[in-house]
Amino acid sequence: MIDLNFISKEACIIAKARGQTGNVFKHVAGEVIEAQEALYSEPDELANELADVIICCLSAAGHYGLNIEKAIEYKMEQNVKRIPK
């Protein structure tokens, strides 16, 4: 099992080391746009861009000290409840 909280802290450290200390949500938005653009390219390129989106989101969680695993588990449970019966 992947420890998303550990990865979020590591992603945040890497982002800070790279000088990406501005608005983390602008960075996430930029990566989402790149993923959209990769939609019609090679599958590996789309996978790489989606990985960037996830890493940026995890970095944001690390930046704000969030327990992202707990939040994801909660949201998944909520999403299951929204499935029409």
C-alpha cells in the first residue's frame, strides 16, 4: 500500500526545493490543463500528466499539513453513498 501522507510530505519538500512556493492551486490548474492537452496524445503522456496532477495535489496537502489519506477515504465513502439505487 502506498503511504499518501508520506508522499505528500516528500512532494512538498521537492516543490519547495524547486522554488515552487507560490500559489499551489495555480500549479495544480496548470497541470490539469496539460493533462487535458495530453488527452489526445500517447497514453503514456496522459498517464505522466495525470501523475503530475496527483503529485501537485499531494504537494498541496503536504504544504497545508493535511491527512490526505483520511480525506480520500472519507470522500470515497461519500461518493459510494451518491450512487443511485
